[in-house]
Amino acid sequence: GNNAGDVAGDAEKRGELGPGHISCVISSSPTAYALTRAADAGVKTRVLPKKGVDRETYTARMVEALREEEADLVILAGFMVILGPALPAAYKNAVLNVHPALIPSFCGPGYYGLHVHEAVLAAGVKVTGATVHFVNEEPDGGPIVLQKAVEILEGDTPEVLQRRVMEQAEWLLLPQAVSLFCQGKLSVED
């Protein structure tokens, strides 16, 4: 992942999640560092392996695990598995994703990880950023919660730009969006 789970944990320690509390970290990989960080912080962890499981079955298992953990909010942070529509259906306007671009630009199928930053640089735009949005059945198509712009600098590589977008936007926006949700300050109309 992109350390966003770690960032959320650090934000909770600093009181930046408002009344929010991280109850469980779920990973598709047993070797994810976020599991170690969570365990060290006394947060429950679970591993749901993806290998050999179709998307619908995996999504159903994820929803079941989230219900067992009594989750009120689901945060997809550095989670590179595409989940099916059963997740946003079960948690309507309660699944947050952070995307490393300013939606509606550079988003949707195929735009993930470094691919986003490669496309941004290839397009020659001068500004990029990050978006926190609610997840619906359309990839990167849910209602936008927060966005923050990040400047593109001469000589940027996809890796350098990815790091700047994380540090200057993703890691700031995600705890802020979680805090707003937990304080009941987010609503979706129409």
C-alpha cells in the first residue's frame, strides 16, 4: 500500500480523526507493513487473501468481515484490490477512497498507483493532486468529499510526483475526511 493506513493510525494518535477510532485493519496480503503497524498500536488485524478468489466472492467475504467488526466507515487506503458493487451497496456513502489525482481527471479503470502519475506527466498538465471520495459502483465515480491540488515541478518523475502527492495531499485529506464523517458533517444529496 501507500502508507495511508499508517497515516490514519498516526492521525488517530494525534486526535485528528475527531471521535473516530480505527477498529480493524484488513489486508489482502499477510506481509503488508500496515498489519505490523496496526498490531504495534493495539489495533485488530485481519488478512483476507485474494488469490484464487473471484471478485464477487471476495467482496462478499469483505462485507462479512466488516460487519463482524461492526464497522461504520470503510477506508480504502493503498488497497489495490478492486471490490464489487456489493461493498458500496452494503455501506452506502460510508466507504471512502483516496485517489492520487483531481477527479474527474486521470481516474477510472486502469488509473491506479504509478499509472496515474505517468499519465499526468505524459499529459503535460501543470497541476495534479488528490481526491477523497465516497465509493459507489462506478470506479472513482462516487461523490467527491475533499480535493487538494499539488504543483508539478520541472523534472518530476512518476515516483517523485507520487511521493509529493501523498505527502502534500493524500495524507492530509484522508484523516480530514474521516474526521468529518465521524462528526456527522458529511451528507450526500441526489
